[in-house]
Amino acid sequence: MRIRGYYFITDAALSRQGIMKDAADALAAGAAVVQYRNKTAPTRQAYTEAAQLRVLCRNALLIINDRIDLALAVDADGVHLGQDDLPVPAARKIFGRKRVIGVTVHTLAQATAAQAAGADYIGVSPVFPTMTKRDAGAAVGLELLALIKKNVALPLVAIGGITLANAPAVIAAGADAVCALSAVLRTDNVHSAVADFQALFR
């Protein structure tokens, strides 16, 4: 499973050019993962958008946030779960062994529990303070990221308050991938911004 480099998450509220163009630009710049996240869209709209992303992600993983039903409906590669979503074992019963399950964690205990439950990768969030996701909680910092890296064998995706300036420190602390929404979607060139992050992993 290739989760390394820039991890792209759709965000219609931040997007200047539409989530499909954003995703296409991110993929063209080398992003290996696209996560579809839209917590407010009606189910029909969410299905249509996810299906369009499935077509775009021919050579990249398509991960659906929260919605296992939606992930199955569009034949996505995986689903990403929060601490208030279905537990990993229950999700695995529905989702099967061949698809990817990621879990967002905020503590070392949650990270080790996710690994023990059978998660395929972990999202550590928020590393730094962020306004992009209002319910993200308090920043966990680089120290926790490094501690999780020492105790968990799964790929780590760091998210929350990440910029091109602080991303090298995040990678040095153990992140296998980073997601920086504001730093990418609030620019005039998504492709160039993602490419700049990708270059940090070379």
C-alpha cells in the first residue's frame, strides 16, 4: 500500500476551482491518495462526486471519508474513519480485507488501538492548530507524532496546520504523508502547491 507524499482531501468550502479540478491537479502533481470528504452533501450528490473521483483516480488510491456505503457503491479503495465512526472490526466485516481502512487518532492510546484493531494506516490530527476543520480539537504537536511513529508500524498521515515551511519538521518527526489543505487550496495553483510538497519526499 503506497501512502507516501502529499495526501489530498477534497474541501468544497476552500476550493477556488471545484473539487474535481483540485483533485485532477493534485493527481497530476503526484499525489498518491485522494480522500473524498463532504459531510454536508446530500447522498445523491456525494455519490455522483465520489464516482467522478473514482474515474480520476486510475493510478491513485481513492479513500472515502466516513461513508462505507458510499465507498462500496463507487468501488473506492478504502475508507477513513474518525473516533466517532464505526470501530475498525465492524467496518472490516462490511468492507472486507482487500480494501484500506484508515483511522484518525489524537493520542498514542488511540493509535495503538487502531493498529491492534486492524487499521491499515493512521491519520494523526491536528498536528498544529487549524481553522480548516472546526471540530479538529487541540493540536497534538510533533512530539506525539514522533511517539506514535516509535510505537506503531503503520503509515502515518499528518494533518492540521501544516504548511510548506513546517512540513519538513513534520516529515522528520515520522510522517509518511502530509495533508495541507489551506496551504494548497487557498493558492492560485493547486498543481504547483502539491508539487512543492511532493518535492519534500524525494
